[in-house]
Amino acid sequence: MSDDAEDAFAAVADELRVRILRELWDADDPLAFSELRDRVDVADSGRFNYHLGELRGRFVEQRDEGYALRFAGRELVGALYSGVFTEEASVGPQAVEGDCPLCGSDLEAVYEDEQARVTCTSDDCGVHVVSVGIPPAFVDGREDDLATAIDGYVRTMARQFTAGFCSSCRGRTTGRLERDGEHGPRAVYECERCGNRFHGFVTTAVLDHTEVLSFYRDHGRDARDAPIWQMGWTTDAEMDGDEAVVAVALDGDELELKLDESLSVVGAERT
């Protein structure tokens, strides 16, 4: 970790500074010095000014009309509200509609230890069809249908990573084809800046590809109507030389996609 990063963490290592950030987050408009101090409820003007000064520049900016959060400040408060630093949550297991795409057994959804999973219940299989780290705020209001929430979150993550953006630092992500996964070829996306990774079945790379969406539309369907594990083709991929081949089948028709080592679609054919 760089000295600048350590200084940034040190700048918010005080309860009063966190209160300042929260009040600026809740404010609709920039706040004058006196109004912000009143909201934070600090009688000592000098003490308040010192702690505000420690935040100014990196997390807080001073405008003509008052003080406001900078982007880094908004990101920090958002992380606090996510519960990742202060909360714990556990939901499930809940029965999931659909069968394990690998063995046909029942599925269940569970959230615990900041991990959301859809898992095969068979002792012989037990594969995590979906497994993703999510802060506790994810389950707030979604306790009754965990599987749908997990599917939506994973699709959002896949869309972000395949578009080239890291979900953690917004850095550039690149994809690569991992040929020797336990259940066939896999898609791996990695951030060039922070090293954050997103990986799954190789079909993850084409969930929102225009060829797939068009193929579904031509059959009167929406590719996003069913959860990933119910789509029937999301675990099916084979290697053909240096390329992965994904076959999408609907109503007797088939769309075959070929992906290169960077997970780019280099061929699409309907039969």
C-alpha cells in the first residue's frame, strides 16, 4: 500500500470525521461551516475546524456556497452504508426453482459470511453454480427471494466486467479463457489496477452479447427472463483448438458462438 493510501485511511480514523462525512452525504446542498458544525453537534469550533481540515482536499471540497463531498468521500460513505465494515447478515438456505445444470439435483440459495451462493444440494456434486462476495446491504429487503437477487447481481457484475470496468476500483479489466477449469473452460476477468477478479462458466462472457439477445428475441423470448442456472446452456462450452465454443439452443434452432483467448466473440453461426 502506498503512503498516499495510508494517509487516506488515517484521515478517516476518527469518529468525528465520519460524522462530518455522513452529514455532508445527507445534505441536499453544500453546507456552510456553521451549519455543518451544528449538524455534527460539536461545540468547540477549533476542534471541529481541525478535523474538517483533515478531510478537506481528499474527501471534502470547499465551494463558494459551502462544504460538499468529493467523489472519494461519497465512495467512502457508500461503503459505510453497505455494512461491509459494521454489519453481519445471514439468509437461507432457501429452495431455488430449477435444477443443478451439472447433475440435475435441487438447488438452494444462501447468504452468509458476505458470500451469496446458489449451490447444488447433492453430496456427490455440491457445485457452487453461483458464488460471489457481496456486502450485507445486499440482503436488506431481499430476504424473501434471495435467488432472484443473486441472479440480478451476478448479471450486473458480469456486464460490468465484460465491458471493461472493475467493480471495486473502476480500473480497466481484461478477459482471458481458462481452458482447464474443473467443469470445463472458464471465463476469467481481472482488473489491471487492483487485481480484483470475476470468473465463472465461459458462457458468462456472452450472457448479454448482441447475438444471444437477438437469437432470443427472434424466438419471442427475453434472455433475462430466466435465472442464469435455468437457461439450459450456461454451463455448456467446449474447446475447439484455441477457441471455446458455446451452443445456445432454442426451439430446435441453435446459435454457435466461438470465443478466442481474450473472450472476444470471433464467430457466430445459426443452424
